[in-house]
Amino acid sequence: MSDKSFVLMSLKEDKVKKMTQVLNNDTCRKILEFLSNNEKATATDISKKLNIAMSTVHYNLKQLSDNG
């Protein structure tokens, strides 16, 4: 398995602009990378393993969820 993670999106999708803004967020990218290797991780797991405040994890998960 490759050690690089990626998301495939059509550039014609309306969500691309919002997703680009989300992916510019370092914390969102760290969470996505963590989840790509730990699919069943909980918000608590993310908070503990990445040393991120739970409120920050929840905020960023909402941003990611809202953008698919």
C-alpha cells in the first residue's frame, strides 16, 4: 500500500472551492491522513493520537463532514 493519501474529485464539482479551503487547513489534513490509516478511529482517538484539543477535532470533523 502506498504511503501517500489522496482524494479524487472532479474539478467541475461545486464543492471543489469549499473542499480546497478545508484542505488548506493543516489540522484537517492531519485528521484525514490519520483516518486514512485508522478508519474506525473515534474523535477521542484522533484527539489523543494527534494531540489536538477535542473541540478542535470536533470543529474540523464537522468541516470535513460538511464537505463530503
